[in-house]
Amino acid sequence: MIAMRQLLRVKLFYQPRSFTMTFTVANISPIIALIAGILILVMPGLLNYIVALYLIVIGLIGLNGIYHFVN
């Protein structure tokens, strides 16, 4: 009886979990915007380059959603 309780306790409380993280356009776009905003605040002289890179990256992500360059 004691062994059965121990087995049930182990089975109920020990559940190995594996987490997988998937990135989509909805996840990547705000992260890029946050990084760009922080860089603009820290280094305002790079504003033109940061905005240009941001627009290029967002454009490529949007085109990937249509034409599926990367699966």
C-alpha cells in the first residue's frame, strides 16, 4: 500500500515538461521596434541609419509573409 502511494505521488508530481518557442512576425516586429527606439534614445546621431534598417527589416519580414523566402 505504501509503495502504491509513493508511485502515485511520483506520477502525479513528476511531469517532465518541454517548452518550445516559435517566433512569428507578430513577435519579431515589436522586438525590433523596441531595440530601434532604445538605440535612437542612446545614440540620436544614428537616427537615419536606425530608421532605414528598421524599415528594411520590417519590409523583408512583410515580404516573407507573402512570398515565403524563409519557411
